[in-house]
Amino acid sequence: MNCDRICFASAAPLGHSLCEVTEFIRLKKESPIQRRQLAPAKALTGEERRRINPNNGLVKLFERNMDVLVSRFLYPHLSAIWNPYTWLIRRRFALAETTVSPTGWPRELPPLRVLLLSDIHCGIFLKPDTLAHIVHSLMKLAPELVVVSGDIVTGHSREVQPFLHALAPLAGARLGAWFCFGNHDYFGGDPDEIRKSLNAIGITTLMNESIRIAHGSSTFVLGGIDDLILGKPDWPRLMSQFGAPHILLAHNPDHFYEAEARGVHLTLSGHTHGGQIRLPKGPPIIRQSRFCLDEGIYIFHSSLLVVSRGLGSIVLPWRWGADPEAVMIEIVAAQ
Ligand SMILES: [Fe+2]
């Protein structure tokens, strides 16, 4: 891709109403989507640990219940008077890009362009039209495979409904669009409602399962593990049909060491929001990964992990130092 920026809208459709033309002019005036390169993979020692494990224990219990209370009962009342996230995302959303060569990637496979979206958090902080413009712009880059690594809602399963038309173009990717559950997808108590809603627009949920996908003259295996905190990860089931997947969707990056031990060479995650609020050039104020896997690319032994900051926001309709993003990953076989 030669151009270094993508516009939200590129052409005004003919014959539209005054309202639509006004909306088009407004969008044209907005900043184009920024693009940036991800830094090279950070090597892990396997010793990175926090004293507090954010995935369980009293701290997680408190945080989880606060999150549910705020997401389900406070947000809906706040949104009418305070929602700056639409303003922020239209100005600060960026496409992060990288090229990786995972060990074990079949040499006969042609390069594969994967669009990673995570933590969309449909709900009161995000507007369907905003998401629709972002998805439209990203799909113009023609990713061959789209993956959504969990937390598609904030506090209710039904929150995805008004966003289905915005998400539907993702299923137009040549090799399909695939989803795995995150912790927020369980907050409403009925994640299967999300699975059915996404299925209706052509996005398939992988919950402890894998699928073999044909690409060029060969195939690769894509798998999705259930959420680490509120789901029921089942590794034997995930690997029962095709063995270790070439690409694993795992909402929580803290699945990484288990994935590496089981022979997975590329894991795609989200969950951390990159900290969502960070001190300038400093660590996240609230850290969601026990192993400090905050954002970007990591390598342990020969296994790679990509952690996206994600697109949405929770608790506060704001980000600082960890702007919203999608990640375009070009996978090429090692020479
Ligand atoms: Fe999230």
C-alpha cells in the first residue's frame, strides 16, 4: 500500500438527501485514519510476573463486580449527558501494521493479510455510524482474513444488535470473519446470544474449536480459545481435530504461555486496551495482564503474540497514551 493514510469516506453517493450530503461533508472534514508500524517483537524471559494476578482472586472479584455494575447500571444513565468517546475515536483511531513470520507457518502458503479487531465494546460509548465508517475504511484495504478477539460488547449481550449492520462488511473478507469470546461477552449472562447475532451476519464464533482454511495451494488452521476469566477454556477440545492451530484467537494475552507450551506459534489477543490510560511513555495505570503483556508484539522461544489495544473503551469513555486501533498483520513464511 503506497498511500500512508486512509480516509473515512471517499466518495459522495449521488442522489442522496441533504442530510446524507451534510454528513458526508462532515466526515470529509474529519481527520483521516492514521497508520503506524508496530515495534519489533519484545523478547520475553518467561519470568515477567506481577505480584497481583488480575485474572482471579479478590482483586479480580472486586474489579469484575464493579465493572458489571458500572457497565450495566451506570453507563446507560451517563451516556445522555457525557460521551466524549465518539469525538476521540474519530480523531485518534489508528491502523497499526506489522509483518510476522511465525515458526511452523507452512512455506507453501502465500502471504496472508489478517485484520485483527479487538475490544470493540459495542454499547453506549461507541456509535454504530462511527464503527461503520471505520469498518468500511479498513475493508477497503482488502484483508483476506478478519479476526475479532473478544469483548464485542460492554455489559449486555444485546448491545451488539444496533451494530450488526456496521460489523457485517467484515464477513466480506475472502477467508471469512471469526470471533472468540472475551470476559465482557459474559457480563450479560447469555454469550450465545452474541454468537447467534454474529452468525446471522456471517461472523463465526470459535469457542474451544479450530477450523482448517484453504489459502493458495495449501491450508492453515485457525483456532479460538474461550475467555480465561469468565469462560471455560478447553485446550484438549481446541486441539482435538487439527492439533495446535497456526493462528490462535485468545482474548486474554495471559493465555500466551499455555499456548506456547502447546505448540501454538502465533496468538492474537486484546483485553488490555494497552492500559487505556497510561502515563506519558510509562506503564498502564491499570494493568490487565499478569505477565505485563500490555500491547504490541512479544516473542517467547519461537512463539509470537500480538496484543491489540482494541477499538473501544470501558469504565471511562476516554483513552490516553493508548489510542484505539486495529492491527493489520501480514503473515509470510520464514525463508
Ligand atoms: Fe475489553
